[in-house]
Amino acid sequence: MSRNDNGCKIVITGMGSVNPLGDLIDSSFNNLINGDLYPLNQVDKIKRFDFSSFPSHIAFHVNDEIISRMQNKYFSAISTLNDLFLLHSLETALIDSNLKNRLPYVIYLGAESGLISYENIFRYYKTGEVDSLSYSLRSPNELLKRVVEYIWKDNKNSFSELSKKINIISLACAGSTAAIAYAYQKLKDEIIYRKIRGESVNNLWAIAGGTIAAINPHFLTGFSLLGALSKKNDNPKLASRPFDQNRDGFVLGEGAGIIILESYESACNRGAKIYAEIVGWGAASDAHKMTDPHPEGKGAARAIKNCLKNAQVMPTQIDYINAHGTSTYQNDLLESKAIAQVFQSQSQTQTQTQTQTQNEKSPLISSHKSMIGHLIAASGVVESIFVIKSLQTQKIPANYNLNKLDSEIEKLNLNFVGNKSITSNLNIKYALKNSFAFGGHNYSLLFKRSCNECK
């Protein structure tokens, strides 16, 4: 049964997110596209603790008014930022897909450290006090029990029914990208199994995504010791600058994202709106060092190649690449090398700083992190949501703060978007999403534009 068989297609029918650009998908994407006009007031000095002893003092925050609104809405269920971000994104995606009163086939979530409440851990070390809520949140299942019971409160058996279907993926910066990949594969396998048995694939859908509340001393300490964070504390708006010659590290962000994956037949039979199709994924480990990728980007290149092979799509068919693009020296250079290995035969030099048109021979490349920072475990899903919006709107966000391309990257002759978004003269059909994490975890996803027609 080929991927091109409509009966095996997996589509996206719902999305939800909260991130430094907002808590509504459309307005967040518009802010991303209009970054040269949108005031970057969410990247600033850290507000929640004393940062003076750290080399990096800045972060991309979720708007305080949004957090306050979520706390007022969900306080009876859960109160820590990690959990608030997840709960808001999940409920939004379920409402968007019109599936809130149904139970999914499977759930995959990218998260770090078991979704521990860091606020309460630091309170414990300072005072010796710990409350029952913070203790229970040391277990991902306890967190998800609260989330599940809130979302499906009309179903008293919801958690017992879902407990065996929930999977927490802890793969650092690739966590939620891997979660989407695994949810896709689980659905694909189940579709094939049911087709062979002559069974219906109606109501076959999955939840995938991730959450992170990384603006705390724990994350800041770890990444500071690694030298991974930007020290451009005097000008936070210019600190995150993927692929730029003057980049010096990434800026922490926070938020969550959820997408609903669904059998194409199921979506069509219930008249669901279809945002995009997910057509393949790839993974590879470079097994080089705990933090540094292979100097030639071999693991990342294999992940991209495996993704294209899985999707049965040629490199020449890719129109846009949403890069992991963290704004660190190593990642940006080695990701560029990996892309060049796969697409070099069709790459050509093209300077893009103002109004641009699509180069038919080379995919356009940009990173979202200059506008949202690095959301670690949630970065893949939030950026995938924006990629899906690019396919839907035929608009590609800029590489904001890319004023001078890194000299080593420039030699690769890749097709980087400049510091202005492209909003016209595009025909994007296939978009590739990369996520590359510490530990050699390399993942790529491939999305395809949907005409939103069921045939």
C-alpha cells in the first residue's frame, strides 16, 4: 500500500499553541511574518528570578497577560507554567479539530525531566518545604492525569482508558519533533493494519506536541555551563540571529504546541478542515559527542535523506526548509553543511535581503528562533505549526537579524531568506522541518500543502 494511496494519508486537523508571539495560531503567525513591524517586547531581561550571577540575562517570555488569563482559567486543575502551556495548547487544538469529546488513539508529548515543577524544587532547596502538588508533578503520569481529567472531565474513565496510550519523549531539542514522527508512524501502522483486516479507520487520530517552561535557574545554569546562550544582554532584540556572522548563542524561550494528526478518511468522513498533510519523517544519530554534532553534519544529513526516502519525495521537490537554526556557531554551520549535502546539486547563490521571489532550483531556508527563541522540547511542534501556516498562506518568515551571512556558510551557496519575510510569488508544496538535539538526536519531518478537498 503506497503512501500516495489516499486511504493511508495522515493529515493535520487541529492546532494549538502558546508561545512568545501569542496564544492564538493566526495572530502568532502574523506576528512572525511581520517581525519587522511587530515590537519584540517579549524578548527582554529575565523577569522571574535574579539573573545577575549568570552570563546570559535575557529570554523570550510568554506575555504576562496571557499567563494571567490561563492561570485564572485553569487554576483549579493545575498551576505551574509547564502545565498551563500544555493544557491551553491541548484544549485549543481539540476545539479547533472539533474532537474535544472524543478520545485519541495515542498521545505523544515531548518534554524534559518528567515535567517537574522547577519552581517548587527551588523552593524546597531554599526552605525545605514541599507541597503535595509539586511532589505529584515529579511523575509525568500524575501531570497528564490532571490534564486528561480536566480536558475530558465528562468521561470519568478517561485517564484509565488513555494511560496506556500516553508516551513522553525526552529527546532535548528534538522532543516534540520526535513526538510528531512517532504519532504519525503509529497512525500509519494502524491504518495499514485495519485496511488489511477490512476495518474502518474512522475516529483514528492522535495528539502530538510538547511543552517547556525553560526560563528558570535550572536551564539557565546548564546551558550557561555549555556556553550555548547569547551574551548580548544590552540589546536583547538583536541577540537571536541564526546563521549571522555575529551570532554568539541562542536565547531561551517558553511555550507549548499541540497538533492533531488524523486519518485522511476519518477527517473527510466527519467533514473536518485539513491544514496540511504529513508525508514522512526521518531520524539518525551521529554518535559524535554528547553536545557537539558531527563536524560535517553527517547525522543531520542522514535524517533529512531518511525523511525524503520515507516520504518518497525527491530533494528537487522541496520548496522550503524550516531550519533548526539555533543561533549557535556549531549548529548553524553544521546544519548548513547537512542541507548542502542533500541539496547541493540544485543549490545556487542568491542574495536575499529585500523583496524576494522563489528560486525554483533550491529550497528557501529560514529559522523561527530569532522571533521566539529556543523552546527546547517544544520548539519542533511550535515551529511545525508555523510551517503548516506557511503552506496554508504561502508566506515564509524571514531570518530576522540576518544582516551578514556567516562566511563559512556563505561558501555553501544555500538559499537563505533574508531579513524580510516573503509574502508573494511563492508556490510552496513541500516543506521540510529539521530538529537536531544534544546527544546526536536528529529528526526531520516533511509536510505537504493541502487543498482541503476530500476525494
